[in-house]
Amino acid sequence: MGMEPGAEIHDTDPFATPEEHRSPVRRLRGRLVAPVTLWTAPGPAGLTVSSMLVADGEPGRVVGLVDDESDLWDALQAAGAFAVCPLPAGRQQVADRFAGLAPAPGGLFAQDRWQDTPYGPVPVDAGTWAGCRLEDSRRCGWAMLVEATIAQVAVGRDERPMAYHRGRYRELSQ
């Protein structure tokens, strides 16, 4: 059984809002390269977060945008702490699962192996991650701007990073 003439497999979402009808702010954001990170909190709860950055200083800080309707938002408020783990290339399924874009049979944490930390579960194979203490939050656009101090840092081997650009995961070469 083959494809019918004229049928094609597309790598775009046929239901996505056409670019010319998206807000200019959304189009600007889409042209910026963003990290793909996993934020987790005791509970456990987790969320893929790409709108975030790390600020060096004494103490170091993490800021990010978190959906206030997510389980992560409730869990990090309750715990006052969370973990941030950059996802390396090849971990798209994890990113999609925690973003709510892929099925999570048995729950978000049923797959993969996790190590418990005071900040939230971290993948056992994660060499690099930060344990953060929530300092402040406020509404920012359609999300909550979270500001935290970095209480613990583990820096592992330098892996190829995964990034998000123009609605797709990208692998960056080193």
C-alpha cells in the first residue's frame, strides 16, 4: 500500500497558526535560540523549560518562565526549591514528555532512572544540574517569572547541547 499521488509527509504541523497570523512578539521569540532544560521539584513534578537563563554572581541565580497552571509551579512553590538540568542532544522524548507533548504512561517519572535530591529528581545520567532555592516570582506575560538562587551545582562532561529554535529541537555541534 503506497501513498496516493500528491500525498506528502510534511515536517510541519498542519494545524499550526500560519506564521503571518502569529503575533510579532511570538515570531521574534521563535527566532531566538533557547536552551532545552528540565526543571523538577519535590513531589515529584517536572516541566520542560526553554525560557530561562543563568546569571553569574554571588550568589548565582536562575531566572525562568514557568506556566502557572503546571504541576511544577505548584510543587516548586510548596517546596521552595527545584532542580534545573540542561538536556543534551538525543533527549527529545524526555523534553516532549515533560512538555506535555508526548504520552507519559505511568507518569512523567515512570520512565528513565532518577536520583532524588533535596531540589527534585534529577536523571541518573545527568552530569550537569543545579539545585535552586526559590526567591521571588511574579507575572510576566502569560507565565510566572521565577527567580532563584543557585544552592548547588554539579558540572559533568561537556555534552552536545539541545536547543529549541523555530518550533523544533536542534542539536548544536561543539
